[in-house]
Amino acid sequence: MRFQLPSILLAAAGVVAQATFNNPVLWEDLADLEVIRVNDTYYYTASTMHYSPGAPVLKSYNLVDWEFIGHSVPELTFGDKYYLNGSGKAYVGGIWASSMQYRESNGLFYWYGCIEEGKTYIFTATDPAGEWTAQPPIDECYYDLGILVDDDDTMYIAYGRYNISIVQLSPDGLQPVRHETIWVDPVRYLEGARFYHINDSYYMWLTKPADGQHVLKADNPWGPYTNRTVLDRMTSPIPSSGTPHQGGIVDTPNGDWWYMSFLDAYPSGRIPSLAPLTWDEEGWPHIVTDEAGGWGKTYPIPVSTNKTVKPAGEYTDNFEGAMLGAEWEWNHNPDNTAWELGAGGLTLHTATITDELYAARNTLSHRILGPKSSGTFRLNLGGMADGDISGVSILRDESAYIGFQKEGKTLKLVAVHDILAPESAGWQTTSNGTVVATADSSAIDFAAIADGTADIWLRVTADVTPTFGVVANNPAQLSYSTDGENFTQLGPDYALHNRWQFFMAFRFAVFNYATKNLGGSVLVKEFSLQLA
């Protein structure tokens, strides 16, 4: 492979006309990403932490339009606390900074991830949209790892922080056979490794959290390596978001190179941003910036193709398929005996007796579409039992919900704010929230909702415009409708904070849990995601 003048520069010179895109390419929380190309198809993987299934897989043909197609980790089999079964909770644990690659020699996709600095788990698949198979884990943590399948089919893992190491894997890619530390930097905190062999050089792509990106370069995988700064505190394309960093690089079929980073954009989370790369005569990469030297807001679309995907964004889900869409993830592992898809939609049976949302199993979550969107759920509550609580939440370490509480045969609709599980308490629940408003019984036919002859629409609208590093001003509204058209806000706005420490962003979520006895259920007939 040789370096060449990228088509983006030709386009800028007027030689080639190309359509353009705006950053972020996906305004959704998809952090610690890696992007790979297999022939003419790109695949994207990201962190999910305590959400299940884990490690989403997205597909694209042009690096701009992305479709959720599956998950690499079908179940978080990392310990009892991932099941919310009374053995603890796994908030801010689970899957982060993992890696996915394709191995042409055997047609397998490989996913590797260190879980809570314990073991490194491995999953493989022939089809990234299909079933992934767990392989025996490696009894060592390869922290913030990146996989390289070399030209001779040898597999390597690069990993670490401060001390960056390389592991050569066995021919089947499942066990370490050689291990060396190849870079020690006592000053700069480097992590988030991605590993590449391009032309005659090996490159280690490393981040200096959260405002720098470095690259190490050597003539062979074991070094010696030379370090260069790729970017340092570069201006973001999105106001009030952090410096683009981490992520990885990928080429196009015509030889252009692109860098997909992410931005700290809380309360949106960490969202992907794309920019082209050029290479100098010595083989060092450089980001194509805007006129001010920052990461560009707009660039030409990297690949011109007639192939399309169903791009992530606004859509409606009627839950009519045999499986949940890949956009959905449960809060911790679900109880699979307590939900099902049928002709009428998604049925959520109560799976937990609890008084806290953060302990409720089978809470189903969806990423929020930025900068501002609404998630609307159409529910039938005819199956609710005495003591059940069901509704729609904006879910994070500080949460709120609009939902129904059933006492005997009586339903009431409430807005609850400040459900708290702070870092200072180890992400354990310190408050089950405060009822800030109760719906007027004259405005709703509660009897028809209780017996299931009428549906109810519950909506959360969230402004997740980035306010990272500035004073947060991000309201969310909780509202309801009896006809799906006219909505009434219940309670005051709920303020979304912009702290990063929970890592995962706010999400929309639908829940149904018991406070007295199991046996109740609700039917989720429809979900609609719309920009607001």
C-alpha cells in the first residue's frame, strides 16, 4: 500500500465534486470506538458498560451513514451483579475500550475486551450481525486493547496505560505466546490503543485523555518506537464539547485514510466525529483541519457508493420482529423469561420486587438522539397488578420518570424527579426520587387505562446539547397523551447534568417493576424517536 494524495484534497481543489457530511456523524453515545473495513463494508464497535447485550456493531458503506446490526457480547457473563438478582449492581463496570477485527484467513470476526481489570473476554462470529460465540477468556487484563491481524496472519494485542505492551497470540488467536512492554512514558498518560501495519511501518494509535492523540511508529511490531503528537487540544467541531480524541483510523478502497474520534459532549455522552488524514513523506499521519486549524465541521463524504443502510436516527419501532432491534439494550442482563415479542408488541412482565428503579430488571433503554429529541412510548397497562410501577424514564446516575403507580385497582400518573445513584455512594441508590406532580384525574380516563381498553402515550424530551466544561443548561420534559397527538407536560423541567464520571450518557428507558408481588405486565406497542 502506498500513500497518495487523498481524494478530499482533490475535491477541495475542484478536481472532484463530492457530497459533504457534518460532524458529528452520529449524534449518539458511542464511545471508545473502533472502525474497521472488510472489503467495501465498514463496521463500528463501542462501549456499553453495564448495558446488555454489549458492544454494539454498526455497519456502513461510506463511513457516514451507520446502521445498528447487532452486538458482539450477547450476555454479560461477568458475574452475578450483572443480573440485578440481589447480588449487587454493575454500574460503570462491564464493557469499555474493547476491540474488534476481522481475520480473512478463517472468515472470523474477533472481539476482545478486558472486564474490570480481571480477565480478557473473547467472542467470535462469522457474521457480525448474527450469533457471536464466547471463547475461553484469557486470565489477564489487556486494558484498553487494540487488535492487529498482520499481513502474515499473526495476531497481536496492544494495550496498557503509561506502559504500553504488545502480546502476540497463538495461531488460533485465543492465547498469549509472547509479551513485551514496548513503550514507557512516566509523564504522559497514554491509553486507548489501536494497532496498525501500514506499508512497511507499525503504528500504535494512543490517546492522552482527554485532549490529545499520539502515534507510535516502528519498523516491526516489537519496536523500537518513536512518538509523535497527532493533535493536542484541537478545537472541536461542536461548541462546548471536548477535544476529538481516541477512536481509530481506517482506509477506503481507493486508498484514502480517515480518523474516527469521539468528543466528550455531555450530557450527550461521547459522540463520534470524522476527519480525513494525510501522510507526509516519512509516513507520519496528519489531520486535515479547517481554516482555523481545528477539526472541521464539514468534509466530503469519504466513499461514493450506491449501497445503503438503514441509518440511525429518527424512526418508529412497533416491536413486530422476532428479535429486538439492535438499537435496544437492557439495563444489566434481562430475565428472558419475563419479556416477549408478539403480534401486539413487547410485553414486559414484572421481573423484580423492589422499590428502586436502579434495581429493576428488564428496564429497556435506547440512546438519545442529539442535540434534542423525544422518545415516545405507547403503552397498554391492562395487565398491571397491585403495587406495580410502570413508565418511561430518562436514565443515568440522576434520573427522572413519568409513570403509573397502581394501588389496589387504582392508577395514578406521577412525575418523579431526582432518583439518585451518585459516584460518592459507589453508584448505589441514595434516593428513590420525589413525586413532583400528579396528573389530574379529570384529564385522563384512568378506568379505561387500568382495564386495558385505552392506551397511554408517555414521552421524555431531552435537550442534550453539549455543555461540557460550562454551566449546564439542559432541560428534559416528561409528558403524556391520551391520543398520541396532544401531549401535556407533567411537572417542571428536569435538569440534566453534564458530569462525565458515569461515562455512559442519559438514555430513554421503559420499565415495569413490582413492589409487592410478581405477576403483572404491560404491553409496549410502539416507540418513536424524533428530533425535537
